[in-house]
Amino acid sequence: MIHERSASPWDALLDGRFDSTRPTRTLWRLFSDQRGKVFGAVALFVIKQSPASLMPFAIGLIVDALTPVSAGSFHRILWIAGLYLLLLAQNPLLHTIFARTMSGLLRHMQFNLRSALVERLQQLAMTFHEENQSSALQTKILRDVDAIDNLCRYLFLNGLNGLLVIVYVTVIALVRQPVLAVYFLLTVPAGIALLKLFDRRFREQYQALRIETEQMNTRVGEMLLMLPVTRAHGLEEQETRSVRSVFQRLRERGMQVDTLTELFASSSWFTFIVFQLACLVFSAWLVTLHKITVGDAVMYQTYFGMLIGAVQQTLGVFPALAQGRDAVRSIGGILEATQVENFAGKPPAPVPLSGGIIFDHVSFQYPGGREVALRDVSLEIAPGETVAFVGESGAGKSTLVNLAMGFRSPTAGQVRLDGVDLQSIDLRTYRRQIGVVPQTTILFNGSLRENVTYGLDRVADATLWQILTEANLAEFVRRLPRQLDTPLGENGTRLSGGQRQRLAIARALIRDPRVILLDEATSALDTESESLVQDALARLTRGRTTLIVAHRFSTIRQAHRIVVLQHGKIVETGTPAELLALKGHFSRLASLQTFVAAS
């Protein structure tokens, strides 16, 4: 039974409103369900930051109280200090509330964004996952989301503080000395000019850095996967050099990004220090003309220093902005992908299935003009029938099974389940009634119990032991130190090939499936392990519709029918004895020892 989840905050990112071509608008949408808290956080920031923004104003008033010193100067200074202290007292409490509010906003955004990415990855067709490396997708979920989080932190802290100081300085200057306010505002166009100068180079460099990082993650993943092969052939030094060359490219790209970032920072610092020096001279000149007081000159100079710092802070957001925008575009590769399996409004598959499968003039061609995998295949499989598909590599066996699972859609023709076109039903309800035993069993770093019952609610121990017995695995499990709760290690590295396959059979058996798919399930096993697996497979397939892809005769000799494929077409069908007597393609393959291992 499929449980429809209720609407979630990340639905806004999955319903087409994520727009990687407009990163700024998309960033705002990341907080669509938290807008009130965003405005609240901004208000808290403005209030708690006011003492720092008003410090130069207080200093200017104190300097004016001392020039010249009079009998009431100190009393006036105490009043100024007292009022400032009252303003300062709110900062610790409001800063803590602001920090907690901001943390909640950003953590919630991370949660929503990563949840949206994971949900979309679960919805995308298998063709998408075949075309994209898992390490690159993992980088998007981890590094790119972190880049967006980093950008939001910069905007909340540096960017907001810079903007607040600019507003404070401009308002105070306009009220007290409009000429200086105009001078102050000249710093903003200077900052914009610097942004324009560096914008394109930042975008190019951060995009290149992200690509290099994805390639590094991919290469490291390949190295770890190939480690047994590397060690077996004594290729440690060659592999190390190969991976190190990827690190070298990433290092060089990182140095280019760092150099560009520092060049930008030093250019902005030089520009604004020149402005500050000019402001000092200009305000001193106004003092000599008696246009402003010494206290005003000190205040304006201090404010201009703060303004420069604020503009630099705002400009400091720019490298993070370039990286964040690139991350938004990168994530768009998942959230905007079109290969989505959409089951909305489709009826569920019958429960339980009868298991009849019909291929009606089915053809399939891989996307991008690649080879035609199947050509006008018609085949009817009765409920409970075991059918084996054989043929040379590339004949179309696995493609046919993928079509039967609904992982791919026919280019032409129909695949019907119990008389209903697969494309017209909710395939999730069908796949929950399928048992799959692949050539390579995929296990995760959990206990044996968790791996067997993956995706199921609580299963009673008695039921689990019964399943393990039917899979010829119970005796082995009883010898384990923690039995059902024994950790299997990453990808089940503590199990032999035969044990892994029998665990995959147990995983299929516990679901009581109506359709079984076996993809060369015994091709890599020794004779003793194969015997145990074959015995377990016999129990698994009894009374269930079974599709087998195999190269070993022992796997298919109990099949009701064998279908021989060649170049995407069915060339022979019949029982093993009939096909051997026919002296055709199947007989030729058998004579080449492809199927003779257990004959």
C-alpha cells in the first residue's frame, strides 16, 4: 500500500517554482514558509546592532561637549553615556534571540532543500541516474547546499550589517551635513563598479571549481571501489599518481579562486582607503571654514570608516554570492530535471497480482540516438510461469527485464501486466509486489535484520527466522555473534558472495512477491555456494511469475520456457531440451560452455 504524504514545505521547490536562471528569486523562495521569521530576524538585528551604529554619533556629541570644556561638560557626558548604556543593555538578550532565530531559519532551509533533492531523486527515472554519477549527485546534496547556506549566512550577517550602516550613515549625514552625505554616497557606485569588474570572472572560476570538486569526488569514489583490483594487480603507484593529478587540478583551480578573491578584496580596500583619506581632508577643510564642529568632523570620519567597512562587508558577500548562485544552478540539474516518474491520478496495480506479463510488439531505443536494444518483441508470460532470457551480451535481455519492471518505457508497443498497460498504473504499487535478486547484491551498513527487512514495518523474529531458513541462511546467522542484529559492514563486506545472494533471496521472500526478477543471480558463485543459492531460488520462485537473465545453464534448467535473444529480437523459444535438440542458437551457446557449468 502506498501512503501519500501530506504537503510539505519543500513542495514549492518540486512544483516547478525552482528557477536556476533566477538564483536571487529562488533564494527568497527557500524561505517561503518562514517569511514572518525572516522579517522578525531583520527587526531584531536592526535593534540589537543599533549601539554599534550609533557609537560614532555618541563620540561626536562627547567631543563637542569637551570643545570647549565648561562647567556642565562632564554632566552632559554622563547623560550621553547613560543613554548609550541603556541602548547597549538590550544587545546580549536580543543578539541571542537573533542568533537562535537565524540558526533556525538556516537549518530549516537546509532541511527543506536537502529533503526536496532527496525526494526528487527518488522520483526521477532510472535513466536519469544512469546518466549522472552518484558522487556528483552527492556533491550537490552536501557541498552545494552548504554553499547556499554559507551565502545566506553572509547575507544575514555581513550583508545586513553593511546595509544597516549605510542607511544609518546616510540618514545622519543628510540631517546634519547634506554635502558630506552626497560624498558618502559616492562610495556605493565605486563598490558597484568593482562588482561589475569582477562579476564574470567570479562566476567562471566558481563554476570551474565546482566541476573540479565533483570530478574529484567521482575519482575518489572510483579509487575506493577499485581498491581490490588495484592491489591485486600491483597498481598502487599508478592509481596514486592518477588520483593525485585530480587533486593537483583542484589545487590549481582553488588557488586561482583564492587569488581572485584576494585581488578583489585588496582592490576594494585600496579604493575605499583613498576615499577615507579624501574624506578626512574634506571634513578638516570644513572645520577650518567653521561649517562643522570638531565633534562633527570626528563623527563623520568615524562614520566614513564604518561606511567603508560596511561597503567592504557588502562586497565581501560577493564571492559567496557567486558560489551560491552557481550552487543554485547546479542543484537545478536535479530539481528541474524532466525525467520524473509521475503517478498522480493513476490507479494502483491489483493486489495481489496474478503476474501475467505481455510484451506486445515492443521496441526500445536508448536516448540520444544510441543503438536499438529491442526490435518488435512479442511475448506472453503466464501467471506463475518461469521464463529465462539468454543470449550474448547486448542482445537485449536486461533491457527486457527493465521494461517489465517499468524502469524504462517502450519506444513502441506496450508492456501489459494482468492485461493493463504498465504506463497507465501507479508503478510503485506494482513494484512493491516484485522481488529482485540482482547479480550484485546491494547492502547498506546496518544489521542483518535491517538489510533483510529493508522498507518494511516491524517483522516478528519468528517470521524472519522462517524466511532465513527458506533462504538457506539460518544456520549461518545462528553462528554470528549477535545473530539477527549483527552489523554487516559497509556494503556487506563481511559476507561471502553466496551469503550475500542468499540474503538478497531472503529480502525478496519476506515481501511475498508475485513477480520475481533474477539477473544472473549465480554467475559469480562457486559450486557449493551455487547449490545453496539454487535451492533457495527454487523456493522463492515456486508459484510466482519469474523472469531470469542468466548465462549459466544451472540457473535456467528448471525454467518452463527459455527465450533466446539476438540483436534485440527473439530468435528461439522453448524448453531447454527442445532448444538443445533444435541445434540452433541456444545449442551453439551451450557448446561454447556458456551454459554448461552445471549441465
